[in-house]
Amino acid sequence: MEAALKVVYRGILFPVIRILVNIFQRVSFRSQNIEMPMVDLFQATTREELLYLCQLALQDHPPLLKRNFVEVSQNLSGSQERKIRFMTWNTLADALCNGTENFIKCPKECLNWHVRKFRCVEEILMYNPDIICLQEVDHFADFFQPLLHQVGYVGCFNPKPDSPCLDCVNNAGPDGCAMFYKVSKFNLVDQKLPILEVERRGTMLQTNQVAILSKLKYQVSEGKEQSFLVATTHLKAKTGWESLRLNQGCNLIDIAKEMSKGCPLIIGGDFNAVPSEPVYKAFVESKFESAYKLVSGDNSEPLFTTWKIRPRGEACHTIDYIWLTKDNVQPVAYLQFPTGEEIGKNRLPSWEYPSDHLSLVCDFVFSH
């Protein structure tokens, strides 16, 4: 019965309502003199050009939240010439931010995708990552993929089987995980797009969470070819699902270790788990290290990776991580987190930042 109802309201009712909502939004934007630039206008061949166009589209709004890179001082056994910059970020699904999330302190206008999408690309291109891992992406084919492809990224997308975005009236399709890498720098060796599974009574059952795993190697290799595995995921959210997150995380670890065959491994994502949760401990026990904890200086995670205000209260947690295999991957720089004062009293998202999660960005070298 529930499945039949979903077919009716997702396939028949929602499309009609969506058309009406889009008409209303466009009329509302025109009445407020807010520009709604379209992707077709953004034709660029370089990162710098696309970044400029995004900033130009946002020139009437406050600038992007400023963050700085910090170099890590340590003895390195890896080559700095082979440094890679890795980003992971929950971008906040368009359908969810306008539907179920209810960010009560955030101006409604800055949640509109026609404004927020360019701030998302600005955040990505500002740091010029070699590898980009995104979660809660519901505009892959119509925005992120064509735009980032123009400036040298190849991407893939793995949607959730039963995305909550599909239950929102004004949705653009399911959300999921996306991964991009610079085609000028890497070749794809192997790739998997699994639906994460858990064991129940001896049977493996699919969940509603997904992952992307890509084995890459450098375009130009000197001597022995260096391949490495990067992965991203977005585990089940909310309190009460700790056991499911643990099983999903263990499933991802098993897939990654089998696929890596001992090569360097980096996993970034939204794990929806604070450091005291079992899934966090599972990664540590599986010989993974948290990159931000390694570079902290006091062996601690950031104070927060997400900070938002909803009707039920203020939520400030550390739930996003970059995991690495410490014996063959070393962090050499990281993007600092802003202070609460820099974020502002209304928290995230905001005009200055397009998501309720902050991006995590690190530079890595591979150990010999």
C-alpha cells in the first residue's frame, strides 16, 4: 500500500504541483529583483574563468565564508611533486533544504537553488581540488556534471534507491553521492558504485545508502605506477540508527579493502556519526586514521563540521570525516574550519555559505 501511494504522489501529483511552484518562484524572484542566472550562460574553459563567472553572478550578495589552508610540519617520506588535493562535502540537497529541513534562521531567498548553486561551485573551485567527493547531490546531470566537465573534471553519480528528495514536491530527482577527478591528472583503473548492504539472519540486504569507489593512477608515471583508491559515502542519518550506520560502515570498509589490494586508500563523506559512535571506532580498528585528527596537534577532531538551527533546536556536531590508511598516505596541508563568530549567529546555511555542512579539504602525499 505504501509503495502504491508513493507511485501516485511521486509520479502524478508532484509533477503538477512542481510546475505551479516553479512558476510562483520565478514570479517571486522577479518581483524582488533577484537574478536567476541559468547554466547555459556559463561557458568556461578554465577553473579561473568559471570561478569568476560564479562570483559575478553573486556580486550583489556577501562574499563566500573565508577559510585558510594550514601547512603541516612533519617528516615526509612521500614526494611533494605527487601531492593531491582531496575534498569531501555534503552540499545540502536542493529538495531537502526547501522541503523538510526547515532552517528557521536562514533567509528563504538564499536557499533557492538558482542562487545557491553558484555558491556551491564557488566553494569547490576556490580550493582547486584534484578529487571532489560530494554528498546530498540532487542536481548532478543538470548542473554539477556539465559545469565541472567544462573545466576538466570527469564525474559519476550513485543515487539513493529511495531518496527522501522524491517525497518533496519541488524535487529534481533522487539525491546521492557524486565523485569528480581531474582527467588531466588521473586515469580511472576501476570503479564500483555499490548500494551499501547489511547482514540480517545470514542474508545480505540492501539499504538506502550508497557509495562510490574509484581506483585511480597518475596520467604520467615515473618508474612503478602509483595507483590509489578514493571513496565517498553518506551513511544513514538521525539518532537511533547507530547499529545500521555501523553495519553500513563495515560493508564499505570490506568493499574498499578488497578493491584496494593494499594500495593507498582515502575515504571521505558524511558519516552522520560523532566520534563516540561504533562506526567511527570501526574505522579506527580497521587501521584507518582521521586526517583532521592527525593534523590537529592535540589528537582531536574539529569542534564541528555541521552547525544549523531547526525548529527543534540548534545542532552543532562533528559527523564528516576524511579517513586514510596511515602507513601509505600522509596529510601535508588542510583547510581550517571557521569559528562560530565567523559563521555568524544564524549559523548555516547562509548567504555566505550554501550548505549546513562545511567542506573538508586536505593535501596528501603517498608514502614510499
